[in-house]
Amino acid sequence: MTSELEQAPARTPLYARHIALGGRMVEFAGYALPVNYSKGVLAEHLFARAKAGLFDVSHMGQAFLSGREAARKLESLVPGDLLALEPGRIRYSQFTNEQGGILDDLMITRLAPGATGERLFLVVNAACKTADFAHLRARLPDLRLEILEDRALLALQGPSAAAVLERYLPGVSALGFMSQGAFVWRGFELFVSRSGYTGEDGFEISLPADAARPFADALLLEEDVEPVGLGARDSLRLEAGLCLYGHDIDTTTSPIEAGLAWSISKRRREEGGFPGAARIKKELAGGLTRMRVGLLLEGRAPAREGAEIANAEGVVIGRVTSGGFAPSLGRPIAMGYLPPAYALEGTLVNLIVRGKPLPARVVATPFVPNRYYRPAKA
């Protein structure tokens, strides 16, 4: 029989800090993480939009993948263009299956070559990381996969993030969106990416587990920084129109259906060479049967995941995959999948909640304009 100890959720290096800060802990992807702190989800959400929120995302999977032609070989598993990546640049992509569905989505950074050949830094979803790493080992046995079990991952997100982080890591504010640099803080090596999951300018900071507590404590002393939990992380990413794996995307959803065609370059579309390429090429040519859309509800009541979407005649035409209240807008929003004929902006639909139709219309995403930092070109 499995013991209670074995069943207990894993703890991140910041677990004790979350408790001390009054975090309301829940189990998420096998880890004990704060859903919110004393001020609540609404306040945390709005603070991240106005200043900077600090998130503990140490449950995510981190790894180095290295070896001869590592980028080209990883392209056999993902549709992203990795050969075009310059060192220090990041690509968002997906592991696809033979049917073109998404096994997971991930961030891939190309690093400078090392003694073992080309080097890539991967960040994958917590719930999928065990399967992802097994997939990499099985499909790319000649590459070296180094899982970084001893590193934490923090995210500092919001308009004040760059100014705050610059005080601790000089030069970090020069990074452009979707780029990464190495920095040193108190003798610890930090990998800092200008990226995130909120639609705001911000950073994700990979650092040794031993450095996580003192670094987080230093940031939280800043007037413009407050801790943010899973609840606001989800509402922020929903306002930003970003997919959540296992909800908006899964093994049955293709990147094209999910509105992620922008993540597949012209070369990869033409050459293929990744699982499910035939389906994706067909869908790019107009063979879609459903599309992810944004939905703006007319009233105050939210529609949650699983709610059916009906047309004016009451015929069910889709379902909601993410939904909730948008604090920045003061009203409920949702995302879901609809046939192309109903996916046009302005289309009126009804979301069925407890048997009651809630009027909504199809809108473009993001719901709140993103504020990613892109340096002006010389």
C-alpha cells in the first residue's frame, strides 16, 4: 500500500516562505503551491498588472539537451524552427504526436555550443515533465539529457519587473523579449529569460535551489513586488489569451486549431519532418474543423471549462476550455473551440451554464493588450 508520505505533494524550495507569507496551499501537478495569499486573487492580479508579481514556478521541468546537431534532431519532435535560433534566443514550440496533437508545449533556448556540442535549455510543463523527458530519451538516445532537479524557477512579471531586477542583476534590462542571458548573484549562476505567462513584460529566473529563498526574499523587500499565487497566474494568462496545457490544448488538439500557427516557420511548414506534419499542413491549407476563439460574456456570471457553446438556434457547436472573471476588464471572459463558420469576430453565441444560456460574442485575443519588451532596432 502506498504510504501517506509517498502520496504527499512535493515541495518547492520556497514552500516554507509561502507558509510564512500566509499562502493558501493546494496541490497542483503533484506539488504544494499557493493558490493565493492574504490579499486575495483579485488584488494579486491587479498588482501584477500595475507593478510586479513574483511567482514560484519551480514545479516546471528544466533540462539541458546537448550533443551533435541537437537543434536539428530536436526538430524531429517539434514543429518549431530551431536551426534559425541564434544563441541566447528562445522559441516556443510543442511536442506533437503522429496525429498532430500536442503532447506538451515548451520553451526552447539555444545556448552557446559547449564541449558536448550544441546545447539547448528546455522548460516543460510540470504535469508532463516525466513523460516529456522519457519521450526525449526514447526518441533522441544519442543526445545527452540533463534534468535540472536542483534548480528553482521564479517569474517576476509586470511593468516594474525590469527596473527591479536590474538592481540585482545589472544588464538584465537590456534583454529583449524571448531572449536569455546568464547572470551571477552572490556567487550563484542564474539563467534569466525575458518571457512569461501573463502578457506583461517580465522575466523567468532559473536559479539553484539554495539561492531561491534569499533571492525571493530580496525581491519581496521591494515596494513594487508582491507574491502572486496560482489563482492570479491563471486569470492573468487567460486575459493574455494564452493556452493552458490539458485544458485549451491536449493530445487531440493541433497547433493550428489552437491558434498557434505563428509558432511554425515557413521552412518547417514546407519541409515537415515532425510528428503530425501531414495534418498540420492540411489544416494550414484550410482544412480546419474547429478553431480556438476568445469569448466576451455580456453579463457578470462566468462560464467555466466544460460549458457548452450553442448557436442562436440552441444547437451545441463547441465548448469552453478556459473561463473566469477578468479583473482587468471587470467582466467574465472565456476561450473555447468553434467551427470556422462561427469563429468570426462579432459572432453571437450562448454559453450554457447550469442550463441557462449566457450571451457572449467572439472576440480576438489577447483580451488585454500584451506589453512584451522589444528593443527598438538601430
